[in-house]
Amino acid sequence: MVGTFFSHSWKQQFRSPIWAKNLIANLFLGFAAIVLVGYALLLGIFLNEIILQLVPEGNPLDILNGLIIYYLAFEFFIRFFLQNVPVMSIQPYLHLPIKKAKMINYMLGKSAISPFNIIGILFFSPFAFRVVADSQGSAAGWGWLVFIVGLALTLHYLVLLFKKKLNDQPNLMFAFVIIFGTLGGLDIYSIISLSSASSAMMDAVIAQPIFGLVPVVLAVLFYFLNFNYLVNNTYPEEISTKKKTSNITGGQFAFLKRFGHKGELMAAELKLIMRHKRPRTTVLLGALLLLYGLFFYPNPAYQEMDFIFVFVGVFITGIFFLNYGQFLLSWDSGFFDFVLTRKSTFREYIEAKYLLFLSASTIAFVLSLAYGYFGWKIVLINLCAYLFNIGINVFVVMRIAMFGPKKIDLNKRAAFNYEGVGAAQFLIIIPIMILPYVIYAPLAIAGNDVLGIVLTGGAGLIGFLLRNKSIDGLTNYFIKNRHKIAAGFRAQ
Amino acid sequence: MINAKELSKSYSSVTVVNIPELSIPKGESFGLVGNNGAGKTTFFRMILDLVRPTTGSVTSKDVDVAKDEDWKNYTGSFLDESFLIDYLTPDEYFEFLGSLHGYSDGDLKEFLQRFEALFNDEIIGKKKYIRDLSKGNQKKVGIVGALMGNPEVILLDEPFANLDPTTQIRLKDVLKEWSEKSQLTMLISSHDLNHVTEVCERIVLLEKGEIKQDIQTSDSTLKDLEDYFAAY
């Protein structure tokens, strides 16, 4: 049975439509995982030397022992935010003649094979054998390692249980924050020393390696608490962490209705953004990146490199369409057939998107005026970058985004979601990094960078005045390729 | 066979099912009708222990389904696509179910052969995942899966929806044949009054979670039901 379950989860991974469609992103993630594991192992192997480098006069074992408790606290938080049990995946098995206990054991067991546990083991085992066993005897080394791994497993099952209970009792979170905060505070003000508590605990384990089994027993205990909880709560509607019905959020954007169909389309798009996590996050991130300038303008290192400011200007004033617009049609992929059949022209559809990007860029530009504090030239650069964005770049991005768009499921999470990523996301570098420099770079090299900036802005202005031509062009392309795009969305 | 007592389910004070007493004897073909939101699916889910009743309980062979899992061994069910493992091919799915019911390869082949007409050569041996099948074909996979392992009880939610006319007729024949041949207790919910009156001996009409009518099917049943829903 366990074998069947394993083969099913394997198939689920490799047969997922997202897996195949995002092969490159997956390969990259896999590569990153291997690198991470490699780093953990390398760090673990050289931990002794690293600590000696940092604190030459200390004893690495003592120092590490003193830090274990902080490591565990850190791990708890990381786990809390990133760790998940895929409970919903047992739904198709619930009505079949398989004992619930079997499924739950499988689920809990499988969850133990998590990157957190593996990295922990890789990180601490070399040290346990190279240093602890070497200096304190091999029993102490084993005890030390088993103790830490046992604690990691305890945390593992504790976090699983904690997250589930949190659904029933949200107040638990406060209790935990208070406990952690108090302990941390007491530690910071040296009223108690967590570090010496940690040392004392680890020293005891080294002196009596049998203590290493204590957290193992705890881990088993938490395992069974989880098991018990799950056995009594294996109802799909109860284990689902999602809220069943979400409240209606976001305004109605009634003021946009005045602009007819285009306004309605813009309002619908704004609602789409407000009501889904991924587009919302994309937009919020964009808002945060408005502060990007603070990173460049005051930095003396960049003062001689004006050319970077052009890029910064393009980035700041165009962040919304660069970020959100690169998935232009993908956001609508879930209801694309509706887009194609509803009573509004395709030109209105494209133009509404353009107007939305135009408004966002304008708002960003107005906000960026605050950077005038760093000199008039910044304002000039941003103005020209803004014009270039709304006249040329935005159309380039929209055109690139129509290049084989991929489906996005709006209801999926925002973080680490590579759905919809395709060739377009690599091409997007062109409007950010290359286009703005086509006019500017030769003139700047010839020594007339202000003229370069002004001409870049001028080109943007001309593009803006001719915007209807660009919108027509995009619309025509859209009309020509709409069946292909729709088929692509349906197939995925 | 299946008994519901004081059974109710509420979601934040809205009661969606409220059945004080209902018992379905062994071998009965039982039809459940009602408009959207009448509570048909929720009732079925409670029979399958997929929804926790707010009050009361469902027993199958006098054992509470929420307390013991024995019912799973003799109950076949298909309510919706979440009952399927959509990343498997139909062959893999049937093999998996077959292994649960102790079918040998030969048993499985023989079993599936009986549904050749129903499958219409679109399901077995095609290299397609269940999620890539049409809704109708997914339904066929689910229903045939539910019939595996000689169940004593079978629950189907809207078995006729999404199926083409030929398949609807074939499915009706399959269901009739099974219920007559093997004393199968059959619970079907449907919006299709024609089919349900034809297949089921007894029809229960739910409205807003309550039983409004409980009738033995006769020649006039279809007309009565149509009149009821027309006047609703």
C-alpha cells in the first residue's frame, strides 16, 4: 500500500501539467535544491573551521552548543511559514476501502522527508562525527546528533499540529508570540541566558548520551497527537485550510463606469487584482519597488554612472506594466473564452489594459517626483523614462506578453509560483535593459547624455501621440492569434 | 441497510440537511430528487463520512459510518471528480481499485470487459490522464470504479448528467441489471426525473434539506414530480 501511495505521489508530481509546462523553472528549482543541499553539507563539514575563523579563541563545540536553541527557534519560524502537510491529497482515497489510519500514517511519515529535516541532518552530522565524537567519544557524538535530529523531528510534528490547531483556535498564535517574545526579550536584556541554557542542555547530552533519546520520544509523542487529531478530523471541508467563502473585497470602482466599456473592463481588471493573491502580491511588490531609487540615488558609487539612472527611471515609472503586464493575457486565462465572446470589441479590451498601465505609470511618475530631492536631473531622467515607458515600452511589453502566453490559475498561491512563466518572461529584459539605451547610449558615449535623455523622452512622446496606431497593431495581432492563444490556455 | 437518525447539517446557522428519520432497506433502488441546494449531495456525503453531521448519525448495517470504516468494504460511490485520482490514466486507476478489492489481472480484465459498450472504446488502453478526459468520460470511469468489488451499496450523484444519450440508456440498463441481479442497494440523486423514476423503486424529494415526499414509484410518479417542480 505504501508503495502504491508513493508511486501515486510520484506520478502526481511528474504528471502535473505545471511540471511539464514549466520544465525550465523546475530544473532551475531542482538545481537550486541540489546546491542548497551541497551548501548545507559543505557548511557542516567545515563548520569547525568556520567557527574557528570567526572566533579564533573559542571552542567550536561550546559555541555551537550555545547557539542550538536559537537555531531551533529560527527553524520553528521558518517551518511555521513554509511547512505544509498536503492533507487534501487524500481526498480521492477517502471513499475507498483503505483504512484511514494507513493513509494518515503514510501522510505523516512522508512529511518527515522534508528539506528541513534533510538539511538539518546534513548540516549537523559531519560536525557530530568530526568534532563531537572525536573529542568526547563516539557515544557522545551519536547522542548529540540524535538529540538535534530528534528535536528537528519534534519541531516538525509540533508545527504540523500547531498549524492545524491554529485553524480552530487563532488565539494560540498570540500565546506563542508572547512566549517567544518574552523569552527573547529576557535573553536580550540578559535577565536569563538562553545561550547558557542551550549549553547546559547540550553538555548534559554529551555527558549522558542516552538523553539524546528524549526528543525522539517527544517526536513520537507529537506524531501520535497529530495522528489522533487527523483521525478525528479527516473531513475534506474541515482540513482544507482555505476559507470556504471569501468576503467580497475591494471597491466597486464605480467612477470607472463613466468611461463606458473600457471603464468597465478596467474595473473588472482591478477587481481581479484585488481579489487574488498572486496579482495582488505582484502589484504590492511593484509599489515597494518604487523605493528602488533610494537604493541608487544617494549612493555615491553610482553618481558617476548616470546611465544606471535611466534604467532606474524606466523601472520605477513602469514597474506596474513590467511586473503585471508581462502576464497580460495569462491573468485572464481562466475565463479567456468569455473574453473572446463577450460584448465588447477586442480593441476596447486591449485599450483598457493600456489605459490601466498608463494610469499606473502616471501615478508612479507623480510619486517619483519626490526623488527631485536628489537633483533636477533625476526628475528629468524620470520624466523622459516615463514618456518612453508610456509611448514605447508598454507596447513592447504587451506585444511580448502575447508571445505564447501560458495559463495562470489565479487561485493558487503567490510565492514560488512559476505558473505562466515562459519565453516572454525572458524577453522582458529587452524593454527594461536595452530599448531605453538605443538612443541614449550613443549620445552619452559621445558626451552629450542630457541630449540622449531628452531625445529618449521625445521618442516616447512621439510613441504616445501615435498610441492609437500601436493599439491597433496589438489588436490586429491579438485578433489574428486569438484562437491559438485560447487553444493554448484550454490545453494546459 | 442504511439508516439516518436525527441527521442534520448546518453551516453557520443555515440548516442544509434535516432528516429526522430515513431508512433504506437492503436491495432497494432509492432515488433522491430536489432542486439545487436541496441538500442531496450533502446527505450523500454524510452517508460516506465525508461531511461531519451537525447532529445525528448515519448507520450502515447498524454501524455508525463515522465510527467504523467497515462500510468502505461493501460501498461503492462516485459523487464528483474529486473521487478520481486525476493524474492517473483510467487503466491505472482501475488497476489500483482492483488491487484494493483483491482482483487478479484476469478478474480486472473480465470486469472491465462487461463495460466495453459503455466505454465506447474511449477509455481503456488510451494514453490519457483522467483529468484530460471529457466530463462524460470521467463520469464513466467513476461509475464503473464504484461498481468494482461487488458492492452491496452504491451511491451515485447525478449519474446521468454530462453523458450522451446512448450512454445514459446503457447506464440505466447497467444499473437496473446490477440492482436486480445482486441485491444491490442503490442510492441515486438526479435532476433527470425521467431516468430516476425509471431506475428507482422509491423516490424521496428533498426541499431545503427536508423530506417533502417519500413515494414508491408508480406510473403516475413522473407526472406528480413534474407537477410538483413546475409549481415550486
